[in-house]
Amino acid sequence: NQALSEAVHAAETANRAKSIFLSNMSHDIRTPMNAIIGFTTLAASNIDDKKRVQDYLGKILSSSKHLLSLINDILDMSRIESGKIHLEETEVSLSDVLHDLKTIISGQIHAKQLELYMDAMDVTNEDVYCDKTRLNQVLLNLLSNAIKFTPAGGTVSVRLREYPGTQRGCELYEIRVKDNGIGMSQKFVQKIFSPFERERTSTVSRTQGTGLGMAITKNIVDMMGGDNAPLAVLEGAAAAVKEYGVQLIGVGDEALVRKTAADNNIPLDGIELVNCTEVIEMCDEPARAIRTKKDSSIVVGLNLLKEGRGDAFVSAGSTGALHVGASLIVRTLRGIKRPALATMVPAKNKAYLLLDCGANVECRPEMLAAFAVMGSCYVNKVEGRTSPSVALANNGAEESKGTPMLREAHQLLKTTPGIRFVGNIEPRDVPNGDVDVVVCDGFTGNVILKLTEGVAKMLLGMLKEMFLKNLGGKLAFLLLKNSVSGLKHQMDSEEYGGAPFLGAKQPVIKAHGSSKAKGIKNAIRQAKICVENDLCGTMQTALDELNTAKE
């Protein structure tokens, strides 16, 4: 019996070691795989640029060597069975290690618009003996976690320092990975080296996965949506593939898309085409179009999203059809009956998120509370703003102002968990950009949005007329050219991508109907950031907290 018990114990230990080993390795493999796929796509997109292709091939080779070393570990079953890892000491250049790390994670850094700093100024002896593969694994895991838990626009740094050793020929090296992400509590620091331990807070729980490596994302793009389709969509999609290294599925009239691409010398590398025979027009009644035009680009694209063929859907097509389709095909998060249409609106101090801006004309107070929660999550995850402020659009700043619904919504927002509610905001103060999120019903939001667009267009037109009126105006323009260009850039809605339907189970992005290539490209970037930051998962957790508070 004792011999049997010992055998069972040994088998259980081996299985446990095997499971932990394989779980670690499965996550480690994803990071170099992302780099290989991304740089391969970039190389294919720049096939005529020999210098850039050689650079990409060098980065692919570096990532491939790291991936091969991981696969060799998995194939070496003796290590798995014993739960032990043998260190292979070889001569290694620490500067090469940092260079290889930067190559592997550069795609993730660029996709999240992070700043990466690497510093080895204090090192005089760069050549050391160590196990390069293990060192790479440790640093990649640390960096991947830093990237995953740092919001867009944040900073990640790696600093290598050398200290005198206690023995002749030996030095001490400190490698410090630092970020300005969400951090961890002092209590959790005591358990940081326990296998698979995670900080148990509501903020951390909203970030899915272990953080070891970024998921490979694929966006679905409606090639037939918008006033300038398919040319502008093709140009924007190709630019996104080239700049962000993304993979795309283009849905639409395949023959027309291929002809347009050929006529305009637009590469289709990184874009998989799915043929559709129908298009939902702007004049079509949304609900009827979704039910009857089953082979339209919008319906096919949303079904591909629902089936898991892609991670997000981008379209410049019919807003109404997208809203109905997101609700009926993709479905909504728990606690949300109809998604809200949200958009970043340029303003004086900073752009703000406006929701709802047209999808739900009439709203109840609890709907506005849900909009506030989702909007706050979006600005935090996608725009990288910590503790975003939320205001309720009303005809006065006092709590007593507005309709009975708005007064009730104000009281509800004051007690809504997970948001920083700063009270009512008057329409005249909205363009200042003093708050991060402006919440309102769809009718009010649409009026604010269209009035803002109209006033901006009018003012820019008046400036143009003034500068072109006479010689003095033209000279004044030359003096103010940089300032005017900066203003035009600040007020350009295409810089912010599209308008997400917040509340859908998966990211659905509505690009402006008149979007040109830049607008489509930025909408694809926006979708990528939503996926990589698990925006929908974050919103669901926050909504669950809101619903629990109601109970």
C-alpha cells in the first residue's frame, strides 16, 4: 500500500509539474508569435523596399529563435516530468538581449500607443555568462504584464544597472521594469512570486488573462459602407495593415474590391476577403434591412463577429442598421437592452466622449447611469485617462434643473459606483472639454453633436474667407499657418476614429459615413485597442457592480 501511495504521489507531482510548465509555455509562445506575424505582414506590405524588408526579416529571425527555444523546451519531456529546468550558461551580450526584447514587443507598444524607454547607461561589462532563453522569458513576462496593465498613452521602461560583485570576475546586475499602470497593493507584493497568484481587486479583475503575451486580434471591416466606399475603406485598411501590423477580414463585393485595389495599386496583403452580394443603403429601413438582406456586408460581418471569426467590426455604413444588428446579432451585455452610440468630440481643452449621440432618443434614468459607467470604462481603457470625470447634460448646473427624468438621473448618478460624477453641465460649457464624459439621451446628444459640427465648419469657413479676402489676410495666414494647421488638426474628428456602440457584447465601431482613408485607419486602430484592453469585459464587470448596488 505504501509503495502504491508513493507511486500515486509521484504521478500526481509529475502531472502537476507538467500542467504548470505547459500553462507557462503556452502564454510565453504568444508574444514571439505576435511579433513574427506582425513583421511578416509589414514585410509583405513593403516588399519593394529592400532595406525595410531586410530589417523586418532580421526581427522575424530574432523572434523565431526565441520561439524555437521555447518549443524545444516543450519537446524535452524529461524537464516536464521532473518539474526541473536546466540552465544553459552561454556568453551573452546584455545589449543584444535588450535589443531583441525591443524587437519582439515593439508591435504591442505601437498598438497601445505607449512610450518605451530602455536604459543601460550604468553598465560597463555588457558580456556575461547566463541562460539567455530563461532571461528572455522572465523579461518578456514582466514586460508583457506591464504593457497589458498600462493604459493607452502610458509609459513602460526597462533599466539595467551594474553593481560591484563580492567575488573576482563577478558583478551584480539589476534589471528593473517599470510602468505607470494600475499597480498592486502592498499586501499582494508579499505573494507576488506564488504560482498563478493575481491581485484580487475590481480593477485588476477587469483585465482578462494572465498578462503573459498579447492576444492576436483580427478586425472585420465593412468594405461597402460609407460615401467613399470601397476606395477609401481599402486605402484605410491597407494603411492599418502597414502601420499597425493588424490582420483584417474585408466583407463586401469581392470582385469590385479587387478591381478597385488593382486600379489604385492598393495591396491586399493582410486582408482576407469574404464575398457579399447585397448592400444596406442609407435609405433602407434598418430593422427590415437586417432581416431581409442576409447577404449584406453589415449582416455578414456582424455574423462573423458573433461566430468568433473576428474580434471587432468596423463599418462606415448605416448607423441604424448597425445599431439593430449589434443588438440582434452580436447581442448586448448583461443589464443593457440597447447599445449606446458614443463618439469622441473635439473640444478646447481635450476631446470628450458624448453618449448617447443618436441611438436611443428617449432614455430612462437607469439607462443614463449605465451609459455613464460604460463611457467611463471607455475613456479609461481606450483614451488612457485615469479617474475620468462624468457630467450630465442639462439646461442648468443646479440639481433642481431639467425635466423630472433628468432630476432623477442626477440623483442616481450621484450614487452610481465606479464613476466620478461631477454634476450637471450646460451646453455652453460642453465645448470647453472640461469633463471626460458627457451623458445624455440620444436626441440631446445628436443635437449637441450636429450643432458642434456645424459651428466648427462655419468658423473654419469664415477664417478661410477672411485669410483669402485680401493681401493683408494672406500675409496674416502665412504668419499664423502653423497655429491654424494645429487648430484644424485638433478639430478633425477623423483623428479619433469612429463611434463605438457601447453595450454590445463585442466591439462594433461606426466610422463616419463620409470617412476618408485616415478615418477608416483610425477606426481600425480604435477597434484594436478595444480588443487588446478587453473593453467589453471591463464594462460587463462594471455593469455587474452597478446592478449589484441597485439590489
